Amino acid sequence: MRSSAAGICARSSRTAGRPIFRRSTCLKFSGNWTRYNCRLRSTRSGSAFLNTVLKGKGILSALQKDTLAQFAQLADQDQFYLTGGTALAEYYLGHRLSFDLDLFTGQAGLVLPMSFQFEQRLAALGLTVTVTRRFASYAEFVVARGQSSLKVDLALDSPFRFEAPILSEHGVRVNDFQDLKIDKLLTYYGRAEPRDAVDVHCLLQHEPIEPLLELAAKKDPGFDLYWLAVALNRAADFPDEPERWPVMMLVPWDPKQLKATFQRLALNLMDQLTKN
């Protein structure tokens, strides 16, 4: 069910100085998939934090949780981490539903054998597994049980990281917030899809874009402010009506405000480039 409430993702206050890591705490209201009010709080990073188990927000479906539980039993699963919209929503922002599982690794040579092991393990449990793509560095398949289904991606990712992935309560490692938010910005930069726009917009409710731009340039040498401005301008073509977006939001939001924010950011970037 999409939220029909007006407004934007709830803004929380930021602590002074550069944020190192934040874990979000969401207060869930009664009812099925009703609105979430998300607050981010700063937490410590470093070796001490790596012993902390990252808690989810209960957004994952039963099939997603069962699929992750099976992945957690595989050898070398600790070389992979959950990332993408599902990781961002379940462990950090709690802002929308996501029906994919993106499991990435920075280690070459693992995707192909892990895809076969994972497929066999799921099939042995009676789940229907349909492989749609399988290559040395990327595998995609659909997992189904009854009327429920989800898409699973195993992929080789860049080994460049700002922080280490974090063990979650579901037994798999999750992309840390620092890397995940930069990856989300780079994902929107690369394909400018509505669901990625929603993720970036919600992230920008909690911190300014300037630090993200600096980190994105470090993570992706090809990152270019001009082409980011072009990608931000593409949001002008997105619908004004929430129900026409291919997302199921759990927080109040306004597509018109998202589009206005992206247009303003694009103009600021172009103005900056012109002055330089």
C-alpha cells in the first residue's frame, strides 16, 4: 500500500561535525505497512562497532528473510554483503518496501560458484528458482514460493570501500551506511530511475549533498558533476502523483517536492561549474 500522506520524508537533526555512521530507529505505527517515522542517530564506528549486530526494521518479507537465512549458511557468504534499496530500507531509513535482494562481493571468482550453491540450496527447500542470467561476475534469478517471489542478484562490485560491511541479525553482512549512501547516489547518477530518486531524496533529508559529492568522486573516478546535473534534471519527467511511481513508500512524501529539490540541486551544480 502506498502512503497517501503529503509531505516529505521526516527530517531529523544532525549532530555537529562530519557524520561517521548512523543507524536509523523507526517507530512503527499499528496497521499493515502504515507510515514510519524515521529518526537517524549517530553511532560509533571503528573496530568496536564491528562487533555490533545490525538490527532490521521488520520490512523484509517472509520470503526475503528465509532466502537470506539460507544464504547465510553457505561457505564464503561472509565475502558478500546485502546492498541496494532493500538494505537501505530495512537497516537504515525504513522509508519504502523493496522486493529485491542484491548480494555483492569485492572478491573475484566467487559469484559463479556461489550462484550454483545458492540455487541448489533454495531448490532443495522446495522453492522455485528460475535463473535468468549467469555469468562469471553476475548472476540473477527469481525465487518463488506460492504467490510470493523476489529477484536475487549476485554481483562482483568494486573492492573500494570507506568502511567494512556490518553483520546483521539475519546472518548476512550488510553494506555500511557510508558506502551505501554513496552507492545510491552513484546508482541514480548512472540510471536516474524513480526508485533511486526516492532513496537519494530521503538521504538528503538528513545531510547536505556536498559531502556525498566529494565521497562519490573518490569512489568513482568517472563521477562528473555535469552529468549528475543532467541526471537530476531527468526527475522533471517523473509523475507528480505518488500512485504513479513504481515504489511503495512507508513515509510521507511529495513527488513535486522531490522534483523541485532535484531541479534546484541541478541548477546549483551548473552554476558552480559555470563559475569554475
